[in-house]
Amino acid sequence: MVFKKETKDNELYVYMNGKLIYKKWLNTGESKVFDLIAYDKYTLKSINEKE
């Protein structure tokens, strides 16, 4: 699995194998999970806005 994180216009995007799985608005702290199977309590990858 390949994870890619990128920040654009105060938004954090996380992609897994080229598919968007998570989005977070950094100014409000709100987030949206697009793929529950890819991002659940058993996921081995931690998602943070700081590297």
C-alpha cells in the first residue's frame, strides 16, 4: 500500500494507492473519511498534518 499526503489551500488530503481516503480542513479541524475499510481502527498508518 502506498500512502500519499498533500496539503493544498489549508486542506489535508490522504491518498492510498491513488484513491482519496481522507480529507481534513486544517482551519476548522473538521474531517471526512471517504473509505472506511482503508481507514479504520486496524489501519497501521497514522494520519497527521505535521510530518
